[in-house]
Amino acid sequence: MATSGTCKLQGHFTLNGMYQDGDLLIGGLFEIQRYLKVFPELSFKTEPKLPRCELFYMTSFQQALTMVFAINEINNNPNLLPNITLGYQIYDNCLRLGVAFRGATALVSGTEETVSDLNCKGPPPVIGIIGDPGSTHSIAISSVLGLFRLPMISYYATCSCLSDRKKYPSFFRTIPSDAFQVRAMVQILKHFGWTWVGLIYSDNDYGIYAAQSFHQEMHLIGYCVAFSEILPNDNNPIDIQRIMGVIQSSTARVVIVFSASSLLIPLMNEVVLQNITGRQWIASEAWATSPVFRTLLFQPFLGGTMGIAIRRGEIEGLHDFLLCIRPNNGQRNDVVRIFWENIFGCSFETKGKGTDGEQVKKVCTGQEDLSTTNTPYTDVSGLRASYNVYKAIYALAHAVHDLMQCEEERGPFSGNRCADITNLKPWQLVHYLQKVNFTTGFGDHVSFDKNGDALAIYDVLNWQPSADGSIKLHKVGVVNESSATGMVLTLDEDAFYWNFETTKPPQSVCSESCPPGTRRATRKGLPLCCFDCLPCGDGEISNTTDAIECTTCPDEFWSNPDKDQCVPKEIEFLSYEDPLGISLTTASLLGTFLCALVMIIFALHRNTPIVRANNSELSFLLLLSLKLCFLCVLLFIGQPQLWTCQLRHAVFGISFVLCISSILVKTMVVIAVFKSSRPEGKGAMKWFGAAQQRCTVLVLTALQVVICAVWLSTASPTPHKNNQYTRSKIVYECAIGSVAGFSMLLGYIGLLAAVSFLLAFLSRNLPDNFNEAKFITFSMLIFCAVWIAFVPAYVSSPGKYAVAVEIFAILASSFGLLVAIFAPKCYIILLHPEKNTKKAIMRREAQNK
């Protein structure tokens, strides 16, 4: 708001367009330049410029000129809007939503830099907008314009979603909704008995909503969609190839396509490359009349295509008007100059003459003769979208005319008032537009239903070969809406051209069968012929075609990859051939060999002080128990059998108790020897003689033997086939039988290990000649750490890996004991024999004292 009491426009858009002044202005949005090749650079430092539009679209320019023609025709008609001159402001949307939205904003807010109104209020510069042709654009723009109830009449947006009056209260259209187009297509399917069809649609509002409506209509009549595929917006060749594979593999011979021609080109090019024939294509109105595919290249593949097309009309005088158009120098009519430069290949730029690449363009004079050209611009033989533009202008004009005919105190608004043409409110015009009812010069009736939709009427086209080998459009029928019977189809079958070996329409009924390995799943609420072939689940098979249900394989069998046969399940256990089994077996034998080697070393040096000072009898007993620990690992490897399952834990438990008992007694002996060397403990050794040591080891081991005997006699471990880990495999394992028995076995070992560790830890500070306690402390620390980590690892490991975890714990703790206790002694015996003398030991003892 300026302090001077005027409103200032906050932004100004540079848009290509056409303008003519008048008492009332009508806005227009058209796709005049179709593609954007040059995008502005986004630096985020300056305001971005509008992108430059290129590739002039002659057909859309004809549609824009049809709007101009209709307005001029109305201005010259004394019976319609007398004393009122209509003007127009037309903008090019460049087929981009951003540009279209800028154009709509400029039409609604105007382009004047300032407005001398303190409150910035008043009617918009235009009374309504003709366009936008795109469904997505119309959805976005109408969502905003609907807030102000500004009328918007599209001539080409067909999305059924735009019929929602709550979301789009001021939206109208002169083209039927896709909901009607879908019903028209379904009528064709019913006429020819095509119950089994494929569907392809574009990934935008037009395609998605049309596909949804099509599925619903097919469901209602009990027909089936064999496949439903979305065209990629980025022309991804992988997606195109996948869609081609679906088309080829399906038995559906009729394929319906909802898409603009530009998105369909890559797929149709692939149809030609792969020589896909024998398909009956049905085109939606978006590409039914497109010249892109009506060439010699596509004729063998698309000849015979049926299309739903917008109603063709005739506009008298339009052709002559199109030929009379001339460019001018006005900035607001730059689209005409762009058109002129494109159609004649010239340029209005006089500085050095315009160039096109390396070619120098001639200068446009503005007097070139349009009658010498042959482009879609001057072709009025098949006016469809242009005819809809013509009807949209006349609908708006008739609404304004009816508004002006209102008699005071008999008006439709509050207090029986009429609208003021000098201060026209947009919502007032919407009221009259909803009630429009007139007939065109071509004889077509124009009115809108409660949703703003036009009466549905379509031409049915057949693509037929012409003399030059290209494809021509031939009208073979009409589909129109009847309030009594719905959509009515009228066809002239004798005029059809079928691109097949026979002159009859193709058959496309649901006769597919499900291959072995799948089941036939009938779609809910549809006939039996409508089904999906669903793959059988894991462990299920179907041996015959068209199986309704899959058969579950027996417990010890599983389905093969094709799911048509049950095969025995793979049996899994830790075997000697398994790389893991080989590694663990090697480690077991290595440990056994090292124990035997240490025994040999100790036997050869049994009279030396190192061996004698550390109780050689207990050392040999400990080595024997460690050897049994290493060897018991072999009982865990291989296919479980009753005797191996019973022995593996018993041998493991007894061997480890024998081992830990020997270590415990050795620790007690070390403490007793140290105390006996002191005056106050001279009688300590009489309680730890050789007989007492053997008896202690025997008693402690006997308790483990009793635990194992009770366990094996009450709930013995047995071989068990487990299919809970992986349903496709049988894990052959040893069930422990009694959790309590297994827990007592491990608990007893843990108790002895804890006591040994505690005693060794308390005596770790004895003099060096009694350093056996330090080695025992370190060995028991390793032992306890391994078995504490074993419990969670064992519980969380499935199948054969649980066995491997247990073997690893046995080997790791056994190697820990062997290395920690015997490696220092072997080091002195073999590498430093000078320290293995009584004199050396006594010297260390004297030093410590």
C-alpha cells in the first residue's frame, strides 16, 4: 500500500500473448509454444527470468485464433451483447505449469503498475478465463480462481476430478469429462465382446484418474483388465522394455491407452522395432487424432486403431479469418510475430538480419501470403479442440447476455436484485453460466450439468490406410449421452478396417490359464474368467494348470524353484566336509598334538626342578584331561546319532571337571607349600600329600560323573530334526533333553572354575619360585571369559552354528589353559636350561627373602 493512496503491482511477468481492448475482457491460456529448451539459470542471487519457449505449435495457435474469431463474431452480432464490445487478453503457457500460473495471475490481477483505489478492491480485469487445456494446469489454477469464484472454462481438460464442485466451484468445460470417455470405451468393448483387455496410461492427473474410472467401470460390467501399466514420464528405456514384455506375454489382444501422444512415442517406436502386431489399439481423445502416428512407418502396426475423439464441428468463416491475420508492432501481440516468423522462416529483426544457426534468415515484411502455406494452422477440416474453444466463448457471452436481460426486482440475487454490469462480481456470472443453454450454428446443443461438465458426445474413429501408405481418420460411429439409457453407441461395422488377417474384429476374451507353480485367484465380485495368477507360497506347489489352491508339501519336503514338485528338504548339520567343520576338526587335532608334545617334553625332563617343583603327577593328569577336552570336540561334528548325542556333553563335562579339579588342587598345593616354608605352617603339607591330591581330584570328578549319569538316565539327549530355524531346511541337531541337567553340568564346571580363580588370585603375590599361582590366575581368567561369552552366543545362534559356538568355546578355553600354564615352563626347559637347575631356583628364593 503506497502512502499516496494507490495500490502497486508487486510483480510483472513477461509473457507472450495477444491483446484487444474492449468493454469486457475475456482471458485465455493456450499451449502455443509447446516445449522449453532453454531454462533460466538459478543462482538464488537475482530474480529468475522466465524460461524461453520454443517449438511453435500451429494447432494450438489456431485454437487461440478461434477465440479471437469468436469474439469478433460476437462483437458484430447485434442480437448478442448489443452495445457491449468484448476484448481479450491471451497468454501462451508454454506447456509449463509455472508459466500457466503466471499467466492466470496476470489475467486476474491485471498488468497496470498502479491502481488508484485505497482498498485495492473491485472486479478483476477479465470476466472469465478460457483454458487451461491441461488437466494438471486446470486443477492448480482453478483451485485458486475458485476461491474468488472467477469463471474458468476449459476446452481440453478432461480429468474426472475436475467435476468436484466443492473443490472447483467455478470450473466449467466444453469437453466431456474422462468419466464419459471411459463409459464410451466400455460401450465399444461390450459391443465387440472384448472382456479381456490391457490398459496403459500416463503418469499424470489425466492418465491416473482415467485409469481409476476405467477399472471401476470394468468391475461394474464384469469385464477384466489383464494388465495395467504406467508410461514413464522420463521415457526410461527399462520401463518401456518391461511394458513391452507385459504386452507380448499377455493373451489380451485389445490394448487401451490413455495418454498424450508425446508420452506414447517411445512405446510405439519400440512396437515397431519389436514388430508387435495382432493388437487392437484403442486410443483416448488425447492421441486419437494425433498426426504423429499416422505415417507410413506405423501403418502396419497401428492401422485399424479405434479412437474416441472429441466431437468435430464446423465454424463458418474461420478459414478466411485465419488467412487474414497480420502481425503488428504492438508489444502485447508478440505471439503473432512469433507465429509469422515460424511459418515463413523469416525474422522481424533487421540488425544484421536474423540467423538460424549458420543460415541467414530473410526479413519478414508482414505481407507474406498465408494461403501459400500448408500447415495444421490453416486446416479446418477436423475442428475439435478449436470447436470447443468456440463453444466456450459463446457460453461466456450468452451468460453475460442473460445477466444483462435481468429485470429489476426480479433478479436471482439477494433482495431480488440484478447484477450491475459496470461492477460485475465473478460469482454472479458463475450463476448465469451454470444456466447457459444455446445451440451453435453447427447444430450442437451447449449447456452444463450441475458439475460444470458439457454434454457428452464423441466421434468413433477408425485409422485406415490411405493411398500413399499413411493413415487417415475415418468416422465410423458416434457415442452420446442419453439421460434415459446412459451412453448410446452407434457404429457402422461395414466401414471398419481391421488390421488382421480376417475382416472380422479380433477376439479378446479371458482364456488365459495359470501355469504350474501358481494358483488361480478369482477377483472378488467378478466372473470366474477374471483372475490373477498368484505364485504359490514357500513350501507349496501346484502340479496342474488352473489350480485353484496350492498344495502344502509334507513336513520333510519343500517346493522346488518352479513350485510344481515337492522335493526332500536339505538336511543341515555340522559335517566333516563342511569348511567350518574342517577348520574346527583341524584345531581339535592340533590341540591334541600340542598336549601330547608337552607330555613328551615333561616326561623327558621329569627329573628337572621345573617339572618336579610344579607337581609332575598333577601336571600329567592336567595334560591328559586337556587332551580329552580337545578330542571331545570330534563328538560334536558329523550327523547326530543317539550315542554321539549322549556322549558329547558327558565327555565334555567330565573332561573339563577333571581339568579344573587338577588346576584347583595344584593351586591348593602351591599355597600349602608356601605356608610350610614358614615356621608357623610347618605341618601344612601333611594334609596335602600325594594321596590327598589324588583323592580330591577323584571326588570332584565323581560328582560330575553322577550329574551326567542322572541326566542321561532321566532325559537323555537325542537326535532331533528341527525345521523351526529355516522352513526350507531340516536342521539335524542334538536335543539336550533336560535343560536342568545341562545347566547343572555347566554350573558345576563354573563353580570349580570360580573357586580356582579366587584361590589363584589371592595367592598371586607369592615369591617367584611359587609363581605357578600367577599362571593359574591368568589361565582361569581366560577360561571364565570364554564361557561367560558362550551363553548369549549359544542362545542366539541357529542350527549348526550353535554347535560351532560350543566347539569354539571348548577349543578356546582348552588352548587358554594349555598355553597359560605350560608355555612358560616349556620355554625355560627348551630355551633356557640354565634356569632349570636347583641352584638357580634357590638363588631366586634367597633373593626374594
